[in-house]
Amino acid sequence: MIGNLTLAHKTVLAPMASLTDIVFRRIVDEIGGIGLMVTELISAEGLRRKQRRTLEMVRTFEFKTPQFIQLFGSEPDPFVESAKFIENETNYCGIDINMGCPARKVVKKGAGAALLANPIKIAKLCRAVKKTVSLPLSVKVRLGFEEENLYEILDVLVSEGVDAVTIHFRMRSENYGTPARWEFGENLKEKFKLVFIGNGDIKSKSEAVEKLNIVDGIMIGRAAIGNPFIFSEISDCIPSISDRKEVTDRVLELVEEYYPPEYRLLRVKAFTKYLVMGRPHVKKIRYKIYSSKTFNEVKRFFRELDFY
């Protein structure tokens, strides 16, 4: 339970820039077996200004699965205005503040993982949102920016009434080649009154079950792009070959539904990892996708391609 929101499953789709768009979230929602989904990274300032591109990124649908909008920024005012918009003008169920993105362009603005080095600002942002809206508030963090200060950050989040925290068990300076340090998750539930969601290196059902002994819920990102059925598999619903082919077709349908012609090919290329999943001749298919000149060319290719 996050705030007043009860989740049917203990699994969460991670926010991933340019990947967890409405197409991918609809795919995961239709497959089912997931507790919560979080949008890709959304600029609080862009949402405050109601910029066309930002509004397109937060467009929604009648999803079965609860969804949070993940906001990034460094000052309270944009968060306050964005939070009001989310509560009053959308059907999203909650707000997540990004305090873990390591991307330079985000950190350079004092947002994302840069906030980990500034607990006072973290407190101000969380306090501003909690005073503005009644929606559940979660925060995504890492172990620290340049040095580990997780416990200090958690103390701040508890004092500001945050409902849940997702911990990516790496430092800002550590890349995906460095194993996530899940040992930091041990005993957290006894030390802090928070709902804890763990993130990092979960690639299978067995790993998910193991990690749920440490935290209240688990967040999966990269593994879900490669296999959007991972959440249903964790929920003991194993997909068939026909299920997988049907979802491939669905990706193409939704890209065509939600994006204008000039963006469709780029969106398909972003989903290449999924589209080649479980197929023979992966290199050949990947090459065909990346070398295609139009969306229709890719669509024809997949219609003619036997799944196995």
C-alpha cells in the first residue's frame, strides 16, 4: 500500500526515458500481473508551462494498472504547479520525484541524482508537494551522489511524510556494470517507517522472489524492455508463443495510433530489444529494423516474418 493506494501486485515498472511511453505502458498493462507503472521522466517545469511535447508524454488511457507521473526538477514552484495539474486534470494515481537520474544534462540543472547531495532541498521539494495535493508521493533515490548517504536521505523522507521510496542500489557514479548492492536493503523496514521498493539487476522471477524478502516491492526496468511479460511471469502466468507474437503486432498498432508518421520508425527502433526477443536470427532482424527507411517497411517485414 502506498498512501491510500492498494496495489494488486508487488511489482513496479521503472521509469525509463523514451522507453516507458504510453505505448509500452499500454502493452504491459494489457499483459497484466503488475502492481504499478511509472511514466518516463517528466520535466516539472515543462508540465507547469503545459508544453505540447510534455503534455504528449503524460497522455493517458483507461489503464487497469495504477500509474504515477515521475517528475524531475530542482525548485519547489514547478513541482507545486505540476502536482496541482496532475491531481486536478489527469487520472494518474500519484506522483514520484526523481532523485536518482545520473544523466549529466539532468544533474547539471541540480535535478535527479544531484539532489542526493542536498538533503535540505529534498525536504523542501517533498514538503511543497505534500502540502499541495492529497495524492500519494513516492521518491526514487540512489545510495548517494559522490558518497553514500542513504540513511540521511531516508530520515528526511520520513520526516516529510513521503509514502514510499524506491532505492536503486547503486551510487550515482556507478554504472550498470557494477552489481547493485542489495545488502543496503537489509533491515531498512525495521529502521524506517516507509514503504520500500528495491531496484537494480532483477532479471527473472527467481531474482524477484528473492528480493521481495528484503523490500516491500520491486521495480524492474531494463529487463522489462527485453521481456514485457516478466511481471506476468512473476505472477505465475507464463506466456505462449502466440501471446508473444500478438504483443509484437500490438506494439506496431499502438505506435501507429499514438505517433505521427515522422516519429513512428524511431519509436519502433527504440523497441528493437523487445521485437527481437525470443526469435532466431536476432542479428538479421535487428539489422532489418535499423536499416529500414520507413515505418511501413518495418511493419511489412514483421507481417511476413514467421515467429519461429
